[in-house]
Amino acid sequence: MTRGEARTRLEALGLQADAVAALLAHFEDAERRGKTGHGLSRVAWLETLELEASARPVRLLAEDGFERWDGNGALGYLVLEEIVRATLASPPQHTRVVVAQRCFPTGVLGYWVRRLAEGGLVAALTATSPRRLSHPDGGPPLTGTNPLAIAIPSSDGQSVVADVSMGAVTHGDVLAGEASPEELVPFGGEQSHKAFALAVGLELFVSSLAGPEHGAVLLVARPEHDPVRAFRALAEGLRLPGN
């Protein structure tokens, strides 16, 4: 799908120009990084959802150390877009926890924390998704793939960004035809109980703060040190997360 076709189809969903631009920026970044399951192919998936095209997120509570947002019917992409913009415009004095309730789908979490790191903030973000991972011993799906993304800024401008889903493949890979639904299991093979345990922990962590619907929890902080440059020197010649 070309960018022009994607724009036309997003506009046909009734999305406003700023929302279309935000979605395209996210999808194109995913394409550049080889995450095609989260790229322009997602437009066709969005067309299958019941969208409230004019909906916008609402910030319910704003303190320096804590914020609560309600998706208010908006796509999770647009909820996180608004949160990232607001956080960069008014960063915390030290640390802030941001809870987003009714926030789905959230896309590539590394995209959001990378932007925060480029703005000079340490960031960690996790989000829940539909139940797709079963227990390693089998049975019905119990948790989402529940990714976790962490970004650390550096004075050399090269942030380290780690973004890991708890699935051996992503739902985006399945949607893009790059993996089968049967492959969507906790990663790790014989050690998959570890990924499942982390998926459960993130599922309940987010749900305890954001409520019963899908949500996201973001931690942002001003860094006190710059460990990235020394770590890059230690790992010279090796690919680090986010490169």
C-alpha cells in the first residue's frame, strides 16, 4: 500500500487531518524499521474496527508527578500521540507516571518512548492488548502480548530503545501474513514460562491502574546521568536495541 492510498483510506474513515498525519507518521516509522506488521498494512485492519473518528482523548488529572488520561473513544495511537506531545511540552520536574485508560490500539511502543528520549527524558511504557497468549501448558488465551518499551537518552543524540513483545511473534505479523496464529505463543521455547510470567505481571499492573479495558502506563523521568555513551563503547561493533 502506498502512502497516498493509505492517506485516502484513513480520510475515508472520517479521521481529521491531524489524526491522519499522526497515524501515517507512526506507520511509516514502523515500515522504515522493518516492522511491516505495524506499518501501512494496519490501515486495512483499522477499517474493520468501529471508530469514533472525531473522538479525542481527555486528560482527567494533571499533577507534576501523576496524570490520568481517558481515551474517550479515540484510537490508542492518538491517545499516546497526545500524551507524548503534552509530556514534551511540559516535562516533569523529576518523575511522572501517566495512566491512560481506554487506550487501544497502541502500535509500536518503541515509537513513543523514542520520541520522549529524543526530548531528553528517560521513558518506560507498557500497554495491554486482547488476550492472545495462552499458558505454556496450553488452554485458552489469558493475556495480551503486552509489550514493554524502554528508552534512555544520551548526550551524543543516540538513544537506546528496547521494545519487546511477550509473544514469539506479534499480532501484526499474523495480520500481515508473516506468521500463523498458532505461532503467537509466549517467546522462549522451553523457557516460555518466563515470558508468560512477565505478560501476566504487565497485564495485572496496567489493569490495576487503568481499569478493566485496555490501557497503557508510562513512566517518564529526567535523567541524572548519561550511561549510554559508555555502554556503547563497551559494546563497540555490536548492534544495540533500537539501532
